[in-house]
Amino acid sequence: MHRLTSLPQNIVQFCRYLRQNDFTVGIEEETMMLQSLQHFNYTSHESFFLLLKMIICRSKRNLDDFDELFRQYWKRLDKQLDAKKKEKKKPPTPQAQFASLSAWLKGNQKKETEETASYSAQESLSQKDFSAVPDHEVAELMKYIRSLSRRLAAKANRRYEASNKIDLPDLRQTLRKNLRRGGELIDIIHRRPKRNRVKLLMLCDVSKSMELYSAFLLQFMYAFQQVYLRMETFIFSTTLQRITPMLKQKLFGEALELLSRENAGWNSGTRIGESLNTFVNEHSNKLIDSKTVVIILSDGWDTGNIEMLQQSMHQIHARAKKVIWLNPLAGYAAYRPEAAGMKAAMPFVDVFAPVYNIDSLRRLARWI
């Protein structure tokens, strides 16, 4: 942990520390914390603590763990000697600190050598193609994918709509609306759970042509399913396999080992048509309806029956709310969906997008 001289940087670093301890803290929460500090007395330890706790904690487990993690992080931070203190410079006044904060929020951050490791490291990882990740970065990338996936799933789980009735106070929207009033809560916003929440169905290609991507995509599916309960998961290569129960394993490594051991077609050829036909015949009546978003993760290379692929996609599209096809190759500027399997599927795809790095996974939130 680096000693940072800027309050915004310390908050961003604290968020990274929480993510390392399985909290789902994203850009939205970080921004809200930084904006809120303009209207609250952040020089008060108790106010600062309660503000962060209110914005970050979303579950009983978060509430139970937050106090100790907060204490550990800021205690360690306080013990570290700041380089400016060594030079015996005067500490920044609250006014100067506030000015720094305002500049940060307006996008005018100073380019210091002390910039948070979290931003630079995450930015580098988030843009790196999964197929080009060196061995020593795989563990960090998997951790990042797990955190992102849980965050997206939690956000999808918490879908609410505004309500005129006094159902449930929406603390986040209430805080946001009253920011310009000095933090005084005049207008209280209410919400209620959205009706007709979507169900998710993910089918992931684990054939030979997908081997550089499939482990990362399965990590995403695994972490998402841990949070989002209205979800079914399948893998396919030459055959189809339902893996929903296997992804309920406590550790991803155990789930991955179980999957590779039980799926004889792992890293072999691809028969998308036959696999989807099996799904349509054996599972579609039970698992797909007008509330279901179907997500297919595949490069579209098919050595099987193209006509069967077209027919299966037609039936899936007719039943589902939306069909999303995520293709690792679509991240290349020169890519065109000209493979026979991909061309056959395209008329029945509502969203076609790349999936080759963290940033592309993050964009999935737009469509679910």
C-alpha cells in the first residue's frame, strides 16, 4: 500500500482494498463518495466513516466486515510517513484539500508520480486482451473479473424503479438529489423492486478455438451466478452440457477442475448447431420465455450442421426477450462475421459485441 497525499486517491485505493476483500465496489460508488465529500464534514472521523459505510455496504456481510477493514486500512495509512512530512512541510489545510478534491472531480487531476496503483494497474489489465495476458498476471486478472462480475450481478439484482408511494427510501438517489442543498435531506426519493426481472441464460463455447478465452469467461459466469440467482449456465463444444450445479462450488478452481474432467469435448471441435439443437429440444421450454436474456459467448467457428444452427437460433430468438452474442474476434477492427456459423446466426442476434477483455465484459451491463 502506498502512502497517498490526496484524499481522492486514498479513497480510490481504499475501494481497491475492499474489492480485494470481496466487496463489490465500482466506479459509481467511488464517484458518489467523492462528490458527497463536498457537502459533508470529512474532517470528522465519525462522519467520514458513516458516509463511506452508507454508500458501500449492500449486505449484512458487508456491514459485518466493513468496520474492521476500515480500521485496518486507515490505521496502516496513518502509520506510514509521508514524503512531504519528512521534508517538514506544512500539512495541507482543509481548504487546500477541498480544492484538490474539487479539481479531481472536474477531471483536472495532477499527474503525480504518486497516482494510485489501482488506477494504472486496473486500466492496463482492463484493456489487455485475454489471449495476451502473461502467466504472472492471470491471478490478478481473475480476481478483477470476479469482482466485476459480482458487481454487475449485484447491480442487476438490485434493479428498482421510482415509486410515488412510501415503499422504500432510495438513499442513493436521495443523497444525489440533495447534494446541492448542502447535504440537508429535503426531498426523500422512494423506490420499489422492479417487476418482471429478467432471467439470464449463458452458453459458453469451450472448443479449441476458444481456449485462450474460455477460462476467463467461465470465471465471469461463475462469479455472476454466485450473486444472480435467476440464471442458468451451459457450455458446449461438440456437445452441450448444463453446468449450473457445478458453478455452485465454493471455489472457482474446484468448479473448473470438475468441468474439465466431466466434459469430454473440452478444447475439441465446435458443433454449435448440434449443441443449440440439443438445448432447444431438451431445455428451451423450461428455461426460455419472454423475460429471458440469452447470452452466447463464442467465436462462431462451426464444423457442424449450419442449417441446424440457423433453425435453433430462430427458435431461441422467437422465445427469448433478447439474444446477445459476444464474440472475442469482434474486438479486432478488421473482423467481419463472415464464418458460415456466424453468418447463419446473425439474423437472430439482437446485440453482437466483442468479449476479449475486462472493458468489453463491463459493457455487458448496458444490455441486461
